[in-house]
Amino acid sequence: MSSRNIESTTWFDHFPTEIILHIFDYLSTNDIIYTFFDFNQRLNTLLLKNRSYFKYFELPTTNINFWKTILSIIGSKIECLYISTINLRFSLSYFSNLKSIIISSSHGFPNEELNAIIDSEQFTNLHSFKIKQEKIFLDITYYDFPLNQNDLLNKVFNNKSLLKIFQSSLLLLPFSIIPIDGITHNFNLHSLTLVLFNFGDVFKLIENTPNLRYLNFQSKPPYTSEQLINTINLKLKQFHWTLIHTGPTIIGYEYTGTDFDQLTSAIKIFSSSLICLSLNLINLSIRTTERFPFNSIKLRQLLESMIELKQFHLYARLYKEPIDIENVLSQFKTQYWFDKNLSFGMHGTYFYTLPFYFDDLYEFSIGFDNVKTNNCDILINNHRIWHNVKSAQLCRTSNNYLSLIETLKIQMPKLSTISFGSYFKYLRNETERHHLNSVTTFHFAYSHIEMEMDLLMNILPNLNHLILSEPKSEFTKILNSKIQKLYINNYPEMEKLAEINYVHFCNVKYININLFNNLDKSQLYANIIMKILKNCKSLDTLLLYTLHLVRYDTFSSSETQLSKVIEYLDIDEILNNYRMKYFQNYLIFSKEIVDL
């Protein structure tokens, strides 16, 4: 226990219990415990009596010795553990009654730490295990060959597992399912979220989950050369399917074309029980309106098989220009679609159901007048059409961007990320009364953005996360007190930024850099890394990664690039202040914590 006087009394102790509990409602579990536990007997009793304050807990990254002492007392009361660090400084043995683990990170999770979790005694008692990804870019694509996470899958798909919910997103890279001896039935699993490399893999897994009711997965589309899937006796209620970008032709992999019939047949397997169907097909290469889902007859044939369907969400893109939008939408102006209360909208080459269901809105030309629909009434009478949008990619327009800000605030209240795809106009004298308070992330997709950065900071007062794809050096002047997260997707700009006086990085805590694969630049990369680690005084984490591969069946290209960079680093100097971890195609430097 700490040396504080457990019987100390302050004015705070004179507050009624109801007021104290009301104050606690505004604080996180970690803040409550760190501030009030072991302060005096009354607060200890109050907290221990209200076990709800201990159910959800975030694994600490500082004050390690303090937390080890406290967790030896309260660890058994914690039911849900949230992990946002790659350095596990606490054994799961502290949490004997754990029912849920949530891992969240923007830069993957090392196999060593993952294995420590899934091999622990606590994992066998979990009801929920989620691996979430903090999305970095609006247009994440994966050309990497997937990992085969045999150990994790064996733990999840096991007749001894108590897991009811399992989620694994892009954070681990897509799974590749090959015959695994240890996979058996999991009768408890009712919710499954996975990223899979091959279309047919998910059906191999769900054969072992007879009580599954919610399925959310991402995969490449079915190809004409693939074996047809078998019918599965499964009463699935919700089916959410996102197609991963197939990317360019990869050496060693033969692209044979999408099998649209197999795609719809796979969905129809669950037609008798589905109440919710969501299809995100924007990465599917559709080049004619005769294809599903632009063909209203084929889409209708699919939906007519769904006898219990209550919700249908669709997002697709036609990869050809120009497109006769009116002709496409005219197919959906028949009585069938009105009776189903299904409205569709289009802008540019994108086609979707309305209200818009998905997080990301791509290539959205300003303003909303460019959206066409088969049901004009919905644009007028439904004020929640765009309420789900969290990130928007705004494109070239002749309109004034500032004139749109108030509309965005009303139409997209959850908007947190904006990407500008071209230059925009502005009015200096109007910046003081136009603000997007919800936006914290800004993505410079191109360098030709004709707006001074001080104006940008006025428009986006809560901006703290900057993504630079092709910036000019003058953009670095906004890297001041507000920017805490910085993502760089272009190594020439990384070189310029590393040379900038450190005051421009005074509060940057997280830097993520895509190095690309270029062995000739290894020494240059290493020099830049050393400068960033030295000049960025507030830096907590520097992440280096490569996503492009020469061959689909090996990580050798990525590993070779990062290994070569490591050869040129002054490791001894780095280890004075940082821990270095190298896993998969990531290299992470995290600030060494001194626990006083």
C-alpha cells in the first residue's frame, strides 16, 4: 500500500455520497482509481461497494509500480481489460475474473504479446475477445500476403472455448485459412468479425459455429477458378460483408475475374433467416451497369430471397466514366422499391442506399446538390441521411468550401476526418464564424491546397492529427502546439520534416511513416529516423512500416527493407531513451518509461 494517510480528511469528504458518485460519472475508471483509491477509508469503502467502477479498466502505461500495488487489491474485480499499448507490463494473473479483452492500436500487435494473452489461463475464461484497428487512412488497401494465425484460431474455434464474441480487424493483417488440426466446434460463439484473404475461408470457419448469429468479415471477392462453397445450416441474423481491394496483379498470383454468381449465391445461403444485410462493394471491379448490384433485376432477385430481411445497406462503385446516373437510378423507380421503402443515391461513380449507412464517404463533390436519388423526398424530409459518416473525402469544386461547413456540421455530426483531394477557395473574413469542432484528423491528399494553415487551424479548432501524403515544406508551420499525431506517406517529405527545427514538433507524440521498399534509401531512412528521435522531444511512439510486397507469398521484401535500415541505426543511442520492437512488417520505437 502507499504511504498516504488512509484516515486523512478533506473538504471533499463532506460531500454527500450522491455528489461524489455523480462526479465519478465524469471520470474514467483509471482516473477514479488513481485519484481516489487508497485516499481514505470512506472512499475505499465507497469504491469497493460500487463494483461497477472496476468492471472496465485500461491497462496503464505509466506509474507502473503504483498500479501493481493497486491491482493486487482490485484486479480480481476487473471484468473488461482495454489494451492500447504493445508493451504488456502487467501479467494477466492480476485479473482473475476477466471476461473481456479489447486490444486497440493503429500499428499492429506483436506476436509475442498476443501469444502471452492467448496462452494465459484468463483467456480460457473470456466471453469476448476483440482486436480493433484505429483506422489511419481513408483508403486502406492490403497487398500483403496474409498471416496464418494458427494458434489464435485454435484457441477461438475450440469446443472448450467460452468465447461468445470474437473480433479481429485489419490490425493483424488478413488471416489465411489452411487445414488446421486444432480447429473444432465452438457452440458458444454468436458474433464473429474477421478479415480473411480468401473468399471461401469464412465458410470453412463458420461450419464450426452452429449458433453464430452475427457475421462481419472482409475478404477478396470469389474468383471464377475457386471451388463452389457448400450450403451451411446456419440461422444467421446479421451479415456484413466488405470486399478488400484486390490491387494490381501480383507475381505468383493469377487473377481470373470475379464470379458474380458465386458472390450472390453465398449471400443467399442465409436468405431464410437474415434480418440485416450490409454489402460494401466499392473495391469490387464493376465495369458495367448490367452487373450486380447496378442491375435492378439482379439485385431484386437477391432481396426477394430474403424473406425476413428488415435492413439492407449497399455501397458500390462503377469503374467507368462517364456514367448516366439518371439511367441507373431510373431502374429503381418502380413500385417494388417504393414498397420496400428502399432509396438509392449516387454521386460520381458511387452508388449506395439512403440513409447512408457506412463510415467513409469517398470522392464527395461539394455540395450536396450533386447527390442524385430515386426518391427525391428522402433528401428533403430525412435529416439523418449522412449521420453515420465519420470520414469524408472532399473533391474539387467551384464552390466555396467555407459555405459548406455549416451544412457539414448539421448533416454529419460524427465527422472526425476530412481529406481534401484538390485545392479549394476560402473567404478570410468568414473564418471566425465557420468551425468544424468534431474534426480532429486532416489528410492532405495533394500538395496544391491553396489555403493558409492558420486559417485551417481556425476552421478546425480541435485538429490534432495530421496525415501528409504529398505536402510541401511550408505546411510544416502548423506542426506546433496542436498536432499530436503525424502520419507521413512520402519519404521525401519525411526528409524535409526531419531537418526542421524541433520547435515545430514540440507536442507531436505519435509519428507513423510508410518507408516504401527501396533498399538504396536504407541509410537515408536511418539518418532521418535518428534525427526524428532526437528532435521530437515529446515523442512517445515512432512507427515505421512497409505495405508493398514484391511477391505475395513472402514478407521477405518488407523484412529486408527494415532489417537494412536497422543496420545503419545507432542502436546504443536509441536504447538510452526508447524500446525498439520489430515484428511482421513494422518497426516501433516507444519511449522508455521511468517509473518513479
